[in-house]
Amino acid sequence: MTLPQIISKQAAGAAIDEVRRKSGLSWDAVSELIGRPPVWTAAAVLGMHALPPAEAERLGDALGLDAALVDALTRQPNRAAEADLSTDPTIYRFHELVQVYGPALKALIHDRFGDGIMSAINCSISLDRVAHPDGDRVVITIDGKFLPYAWVESGV
């Protein structure tokens, strides 16, 4: 029996991103191809979400991807970032934002919603570019479901 070629989601994501870049397609255009938001689409292609088979096939057809790359898009991800990824200047700034503003955001969530957390699983994220006299601004909106802490008795 011949086993199919298997490529990791991250390696597939890097290859697909290269094809996307060389084809001149923006992430916005790729997201329109599969009918998903741009931030979700980029995360999925780069290995952090599984695409439904129909969306993976549509993307594969549009970019001329081989079967191994299309298959990688549909597999369940391992959502752990590479260890050295936090040294990237853009990603480091997100860490810095959480370090500086994380405690304040947590305090505000507790103050306004009660004891609980904002879901990173049940959320949406958008990114926009806004003109500003001091230079264009990056506007990121995170819309996460509030999950109150609750003690639930087990049925055992």
C-alpha cells in the first residue's frame, strides 16, 4: 500500500502563502474565495484552523494547489505557536500589549461583566487600516463571548 504524501499544516501554510503571494492575491481576496473573514482565513491557511473540504478544494482550485496541500488545509490543527515566533517584532508587540494592558482589560471585564473570561474560541477578529494625520493606524477588533465562571455539580 502506498501512503499519501503528508505535509504538516504549518509547512503547507508556508507553501500556500508563497503561492498566494506570487499569484498577487491579498488575504482579503483569498478570504472572498472561501467566504470567510480575512483574519480567520489567514489563520486557517497558516495552520491554526481546519478548512471544511469544500472551502479547501475551492482554494486549491483557485491557487492550483496539489492534493497534499489541500488535504493539509482540512486536518485538525495543533494550535501551538513555534517557540521562536514571539521574537518577530510584530508578534512581540502583541505580547507587549497583553503585558501592559492585559491586567487592565481583565479588571475592566470583571468590573463590567462579573467573574469570568472572554472566550478566544468563540470570538471574531477584524483588522482595519484607518488614515490618521500622524500615520495610518492599525485597528484590531476582538469580539469575544463572555464566559462567566460557574461551579457545576457533577452528576456522579
